[in-house]
Amino acid sequence: MPIFEVVILALAVNAPIQIIITIGQWLLMARFLAPRERTLSNALSCLALTYSTAFLLSLLFWLFWPFNPELILYNNRISIPAILGEIIAIPFWLYRFNYFKSKG
């Protein structure tokens, strides 16, 4: 499968789940992890970097999927590569933007 087709397919399948996870990350950041010195632009930068990194990681999972291609979607709805990309990207960028420091 050509790379262009994989990118379009991954974007179409991953977009809904990644948007839902990005909204959840925004709520997590704003409600539970928000240090007082964080600005809106800082939070939006964290979200944008997380989304783009998760998409790139999921694209790699799409390209090098080692299992049966029918197993790439869970119940024909949720993209497993999208979930794996988010699981890796969210903690990485939250840590890089100092969201795991104490609020003291």
C-alpha cells in the first residue's frame, strides 16, 4: 500500500478517536494538572504537539503493523494504533510541559 493511501486512511480512521482523547486531555490538564503559571497558549501548544506526535506514532504503527490487518480496529470502530500513539504521546508531552510537578 502506498504511503499516501496509508496517511489518508490513518487520518480518516484515527481522527475521531484522537479528537475525543484530545478533549479528554484538555479537561485533565485544565481540571486536575493545571499549574498556576500555565497560560492558554502553553496548554494549546501541549495539545497540538500531543495530537501531532500521536498521529505520527499511529502512522508508524499503521505502516509496521505486525499482526493480522483485520486486528487493527477494535470492534471495527476504535483504531488500536491511534490509542497506542496517544498512550505514548500524552505522558511524554505532559511531562515536558511540567504538568506533573506539584502545585505547591
